[in-house]
Amino acid sequence: AQSVSQHNHHVILSEAASLELGCNYSYGGTVNLFWYVQYPGQHLQLLLKYFSGDPLVKGIKGFEAEFIKSKFSFNLRKPSVQWSDTAEYFCAVNAQNAGNMLTFGGGTRLMVKP
Amino acid sequence: DTGVSQDPRHKITKRGQNVTFRCDPISEHNRLYWYRQTLGQGPEFLTYFQNEAQLEKSRLLSDRFSAERPKGSFSTLEIQRTEQGDSAMYLCASSSGRGGSNQPQHFGDGTRLSIL
């Protein structure tokens, strides 16, 4: 069974600071990896995804994530955050060829101070 | 793209009552998923359908939980004899069936269930 860990539960940054949110998963096979964001009062939205190929993937709003297979990690980054990035961020995986269920991490709540 | 629609947005009921939630997926999506999210946690997978077939239901939390998608369009999730621990946000998602498991899932706003 897959599991996902997000080690930072709460992060507080000032505007223009750089962001890195950690995500580690455990699964022995090939996985698809996702980052979702949930802005206050809104539904979960896809930020970016990795299926194969270039391990550095770029998503919406200037976010990117790097898949490091040897570390079972898929950390989310943004060089300069904005107040509007205040949200909760979820990392998720599904195992290729093993059903379509997404396994989510516990989420990281990001607050950006103006 | 009208998005995934869930109804109701909020449901308050007394312990022991039955509740039913509805999900309307994005129209061209043939896969539909149910998740539960409790406070401070990420969503937890419950079940999923491809068209009208329920392909995975072993993660439903107990035999009080059931889901249907009779015509391969909208779906319902029913909880019988509700308990305090059922209080949570119930999320529905849908995805295209093309391309296997790497199609991203699109989520609705959820139904928040509160058990008195």
C-alpha cells in the first residue's frame, strides 16, 4: 500500500520568500505524483503532475516540483511567494497499474504575510 | 466545463439517521471517485466507478457506507445509521478514462456532514 508524508504541517512566510514543501512517499513500484492546492473556501485544484520523463515539472502560478526517485520525494517549490498563495497544499500519489485511487498526504497549511 | 457538482453542501443530521449525497461529474468524464476528509487530514479514498461499474469498494469504511452510479452519470453515496465519527467532508472527483491512471482527478466542493 502507498503512503505519503508531508513533514511541514504549517508554514508561515513573508511575501517574496522562497518556498519548498516536502513530500515523501512509500511504494515500491512506479507512481504518478500530484500536488493539489485548496484556497480558502474553494475546492481542491491541481497544481502540477508528474507521470514520466523530465523529473522537474512546472505547474500553474509559478510552482514547480522535482521528482527524485532515489529519495522517494516530490518536493514543491516556488522562488517567490505571494499573499495569494495562502492555501493548503496536498501531495498525492497513485500507483501506475494498481488502480486509480489517490493517496494523499496530510497537507501543509501555508500562510503568506503581506 | 461546469466542474464537479455536489449536493448538498452541508448536511446536519441526528445520530442514527441515514444520509445520501449526490455527485454530478464533469460530463465527459467516465470515472468517478468518492473521498472522505476529516479535519487536519488529507482526503481518504473510499470508492470509485468506471461508468456504472464500481471497480473498487474495499476502502468503504464499513457496511453502513454504500455508493451507486446506476446510469454511469451521477453518483450517490449513502451512509446508514450515522455515527458521530462520520462527521467529515465527503468529496467527489471525476476524471477521463483515457490514458489510464495518470489522468488527473477534478474535485467538487464537497458535502460537509455534521452528526449531532
